[in-house]
Amino acid sequence: MTTPVRDHAGPAPARTAGGAGATDRSTPRRSFRPEVQALRALAVGMVVLFHLWPGRVPGGYVGVDVFFVISGFLITGHLLREAEATGRVRLGRFWARRARRLLPAAYLVLAATVVATLLLAPHSLWQQWFRETLGATLYVENWVLAADAVDYLAADADPSPVQHYWSLSTEEQFYLVWPLLVVAAAAVAARTGRTTRRTTGVLLAVATLASFAASLWLTATDPAPAYFATTTRAWQFGAGALLALWLARPGRRPVGDGVRVAASWAGLAVLVACALGYDAGTPFPGTAAIAPVLATVVVIAAGTPSGRLSPAGLFAWRPVPYAAEISYSLYLWHWPAIVILPFALGHEAGLLERAVLLVGVVLLADLTKRFVEDPARFSRRWDLHRTGRALSLTVAGAAALALVAGGGLAVAKHRVQGQEELAASIVADEPACLGAASMDPEQACDNPELDDVVVPAPEAVSQDVAEPTDCFVDSDESALEDCTFGPVDDDDDVPHVVLVGDSHARAMMPAFREMVDQGRISLSVQLKSSCAWSAGPTDADGERARTCERWKDQLEPWLERQAPRTDAVVTTGYLDYLSGDAAEQADDLAEAWEPVADAGVPIVALSDNPQHDEEPSLCLDRTFRNGPEQCGVTEKQAFPDTQVYEDAVAEVPGASYVDLTELYCQDGTCPAVIGGVNVYRDTHHLTATYTRTMTPYLERELRAAGLPL
């Protein structure tokens, strides 16, 4: 799957009762807390630096936890004061204030991102980006990403410029549900005669503990969606909420300044240590989130102590409150700028360009704060201070933006469908030298009519996958899927082949299915995401690794039961998911194959396909007018470890090795387009169209390896 999702996600800034980065002038002055402003500045700084220079601040994503705790603390205090003072919470007024505070700037950035997408983004990204823009508009982006995190076909997708709205979505869902819990607590208190504060505390404690348990469980079992799910993040808001209740309890003994000074510095130090010590490999949120959450709680609880060693001077240092003031807009603007800038430049941004970008987003944030955030919060124009007007304009704005994003998504899907139909028609005509035919080492083939053809088009390539998809065991599943094609017990004694492996083996299915349709073979497949046929552990994380081991435990006895009717087992796999060095990988492969080979079944190992650092479809989208040859890679880059499968075959008597490199690379270069066919649907998976054109050459190589085809 993937580089970990947190590398492209950032936290939503938490707010005072009036919002991020400033005290709401409609609330009492007591809502202003310098330590909260300092935490907000630190958190947004960690996030922005992490996204700009992830190698320097590898754990900067913990800023999200800081913001969530602050939100839980401030919003709960506000709701509780209202509930105790009036006996109720005016939900409409509360939600209207949140809408005035948050949505104008958020929707401005989304609108700007839509324009930038249309002007600068490759068509191949439109479908994903507009889909996520729609999710961000409706504040369900975190659930969109959680769903994608377990969808193998979406796992390797590049980040969208609105991906950071996942944390805003999580926070908005908190704003929607949390007041209802306070209202429920107030209702229970009225019926039982208990205080609203105590009843609220019990209810919030139960919700917080339940969410914490869910976070621990899901982070351990399925970490990718766990990072985004509201259920695994709610306890962080709950920690801040419980702190608000604890600090407001009557009769609380004051803590001395010396203890508060030490606690404040310790909490800040822990946050900095997490930002520098955590990285993309840290299981998160889970137990790793405890440190930044507790550190934030400690800093808030310590307040702003006085004394010579107090951090009060740091809190008052002008850049700190300024960063806090613009933190919400800075958070909104920084990530779209980072994602879109390379498309505007035509290359990845360098150090100087990223520094200029940082200055630019700070200026944008300042302008947005002055001319969008503040007027929407404080102006009485258009009667925005009225609850009904604020909520109705919110619905209208969301509907308008959703219509634009949904329209963009529909256009993108229509374009993809059109390109798929065009590709199907070209392939059906079977022009000379299409795809792998142009790479045939035994017969030179060139068709100038294919020079300007790319099928499938870059925008449609991600959908060009081997069918049927239900024959492929996903990353969170472990049950075998026994898919068989062709007459296994045919009287003509058609050889029966079993294809085994991970997604790279799956990519070869179209060629094998073609051989089935031609009556050359019958076929069974056992294929699982991120799980090559090896005795060694996979390098995949969490549930992927566990389900892989369970799947392989079932695979060996299944293969042994199938041995009497199997003429050959063909396998390949993605080397990056095999653990250990090349020698260990070869030994682990051989160890897995030996029981089947000992049962008299020939093993045929196919060379792995090339891999790229950048998705070729994005390169083709940018550069095709200047020639697709710019999007190839050298053979050395494409095959960092070429000997692993060949070495494993040497250890297993009766095993054969089939090298397909000549169908991917020529003269030391592996092109992205071969014979008019787009070869890769992402950085390391072949398109079904290209694999299908490999059929006669794969059959020839298998026959040479001894299969009775």
C-alpha cells in the first residue's frame, strides 16, 4: 500500500469559544488563555514544518492531537457554563457561531482549490480531487480517507490538496455530537437531582474511555483507517473536556507557581520531543498519542504561571500570539499550496521555493484572517449574527460548493468513461505492434500510427485493473478465494495452472485469462494484497501482516490438496514487501515453494515488473505533448533487486525462472508507454491492457520453461 497516510494529513486548528487563533469578542475575557494561544502556535508550526520538511520534523503530525485537546477543553467549558447558567444549551445558536467562525475561510480555500485543480492539475487527478473536495465540503473527508485507506485500489493514490480537511471534518463532527451529550447530561441531571457538572463528567468519561479503547484496538488491528476515524479520535477531545470539568470543580486547591512552571515546561518539552522523535512508522493514534495528549493537558492545566523561570515571556513573545491568531487560515492554506505548487512549477519545489511558499501562505492567512474570518464573525452585515440567517447561509454555501465539486466529479467520471470506451475500441481493432508486440525481441515491430496513442489515457489508467476483483483477497481479509477459470477436467487434458501471489501476480491475470479463453490452459488463482508467496514475514504493517500470515497458513495445505490436478504453479510478487535482504528473501521464497515442488508440481517464478518513484500517469499528463519517452526510468532504477526470484529458483529442484524484462525495457530504459499502451496504473502495478498484450509472449516463455502448452 502505501507510504503511511499521516504523511499527507494535518490537524484541524482548535478554537477558543470563538474559534482558532483569537478570542471571541462575544465571550467574556476569561476565555483568553495565553498558554492555549502558545499551544496553538506550536501545533500549527509543527504541522506546517512537517508538511514542508517532513525529514526535519518527522512527528509534526502530533499537532493534530494538540488542537483536538484544546477544542475539547474550550468548547466543553463554554457549553457547561451555558448549561449551568440557563439550564439548557441553545444548539442552534452554538452551531451558528461555529458556522460563522469556521466556514467562510474553509469554503474560500475550497473554492480556490477547485479553480487551481481546473487550471493546473492533470486530468488523471480530477476524479480523486473532486471526490475529496466534495467530502471536505460536507465535512466527511476523514471518512472518505478512512474508506480509501482499506481500499487497495485507492491505497497508493497521491494526496489531494484538500486531504487536510480530514481533521476539520473530525472536529466538526465533534461540534455536532458533543453538545448533544451535554444536553443529555443536563436532562439526566434535571431528572435525578444531580448537578449538571457531575452528570456531564460521568457521561463524557464513559464516551472518552470507549473512544480510547477503540483507538487502541483499531490502531493495532487496522492502523490506516484508525488514523482518520472520528471514533478513534474522540477521546482526545474528551481529554480536554474532562480537564475543563476538573479545573472548574468547586473547592479545587490552587497549585504553587513552582510546580506549574515545571509542569508547563515539561509539557512543552514532551510535545517537541514527540514532533522530533515520532515518524511515519509510529503506530498512531493508539498508545503513541497518549504522550502529546497528556502533555497538552498538562500545559493547559498549568496555565500561565508567574515567576522568573515561567514560560509566560515566551507565551507573550509577539510571533507566538500572531501565529495563533492566523493559525486557522494558515492551516487551511498551507497544504493546498504545497500540493499544487509542483504542478505550477513543473517540478518538485526546492528549498528556496518552499521558503517562499511559507512566506506566501503566511500572508494569505493574514489577509484571510483580516478580511474573511473577522468580518464573518463580528460584522452585522447580512444579519450574520442571527442564528437562522447564519445557518441558512451555511446550507446555501455548502450546497453551492457541493454542486461545483460534484459537477467536477461528474465531468471527471464522464471523461474517464469516454477514455475507457476509446481504449476498448482501439484494443479491439488489434492494430499491429500494439503494446508488448512492439517489444518482441524475436521480431522487430513498429507502427507509426501508435506514436500519438496512449491507451488507457492517464486519467483512466487507475481503473484498468485485472478482473474479477472478487478473486483478490484484500488487505484486511485472510480467507482463501478459490477462483477457477476454464474446464479443469476437460477431456482434451488442457494443462491446469495455479497463479499465486500478491497484487503483482494479480496484474498478470489478464494474460492468463486470455490463454484460458484461447483454450490453452485452465486456471485457478490464489491472490492477496501485500502478501507474496514466501515463508518470511511481510514488511506490511499491522493487520496486513497478520492477515497475510493467516492466509499463507491456509495456502500451503490448499496447494498440496490441488497438487494431483495441477500442472504448474506460477508466482511472482512485489519485492518491497518481502522482509530481509536479497539473500534472505530468496531463502524465504524457496522455503515456501519446496513442499509443493516436493509433491511433484513444477514451480515457475516470473520476474517482478518495474517500479517507478513517480506515477507515470502524472508524468504523461504533464509531458505527453513533448513525448512520453520522458516518463520512463532506467532499468537499474526499475529493478533494484533483479536476482531474488532467480536465486530462489536455483534453490528449488524442478523450479523455473521466466524473465520478462525484455517486455518492459529496451536498451536500458523502461518506457511508460509501449506500443501505444499505457504500461502502469501507478508506480508499480501494470495495467490490465498492457498485460493482455503480453499474452503470446508469456505463453511462449512458459512453454520454454517446460509447461505443456
